Amino acid sequence: MEALLTSTAVVALAEIGDKTQLLAIVLATRFKKPWPIVGGIFVATLANHFLAALVGEQAAAFLDSLWFRYAVAASFILMAAWTLVPDKLDENEEAKPSRFGPFLATAIAFFIVEMGDKTQIATVALGARFHTVLPVMAGTTIGMMIANVPAVFAGNALIKRVQLNVVRTIAALLFLVIGLWLLAVTAGWIG
């Protein structure tokens, strides 16, 4: 349960203002069909985060050593700093959805744009931390949906009302606390 809840919270906060959330807004304004976009986000996130959690879990199982645990802790601390950097959706990253329709365009675009993204790297780290794929994938997917479904339905109005700097700071603090906690456990400072 800890893996599910932690994964949900970490990704929901990290996704606020992320380029995939901006992509959700772009697709929603282009297609004006929110449910196929939500479905595409869900399918893409399940696939992408399953693979990311699997990589993290397998890496942890393969590299279960003191140094690897320090690396996982450091990755959460680095994610804290990275979360403070706002994302922009570059014009060349924008999907060309008119060719595929809203569901397929969203699924393809989200899967590709999520590659190497903060939330995907966080999913790898969470998979490594908890040594389990399904609860981490479920949690990170729920977190993505918590952050992106309102963006699809409310779009630009939501972005104008949410203070992204505050949310980014909270997300960064969450990553930092998890990283410091893992560092303290690995070093044996706390039980």
C-alpha cells in the first residue's frame, strides 16, 4: 500500500506544469473531445510506467547493493531540484493529431513525450525503491490521471488559477524528503 500511495502522490505533484500536462491541454483544445484524450493518456501511461517500474524493479534486484541504494536516494534528491524547473511544450514536440484521431494521437504522443520525463524517471526510481512493479505502476498512473484529467477538462482556465510555483515547490520537497529518508535508512541513521 505504501508503494501505491507514495507513487500516486509523487507523480501527481510532479506532473503539475509538466510537458505532458501541457500536451493534454493542447490536445484538449485541438480536439474538443475530452474522453478519448483521457483514454489515450490512461493507456499510454499504463504502458510507459509499467516499463519504467519494471526497469526500476529489475535494476534494484540486479544491483541490490549499498551503492545502488545510495544512487536511488540521490536520484530522488536530484528529482527535487529538477522538479523546480518549469517544463515547456516545444512546438516541434507537439503531436500531429489530425492524422489519427484523439485517442490514438494522445496515446502515441503521451507515450513518446513521457520518455525521459521527470515522471518516468521518478517511476523508475520508485520501482527500484519498492521492488515492485504493479503497485508502483498503478500509483504513478493514478497520479498522472489526477494531474491530467482536470487539465483535459479545464484546460487553460486551470493553468491560470493554479500557482505552479507553489505546486512545484511542494513536489520538490516531497522528492527531497523521500531522498533524504532513503539516504538516512541506507546510512543506518534511522531504522
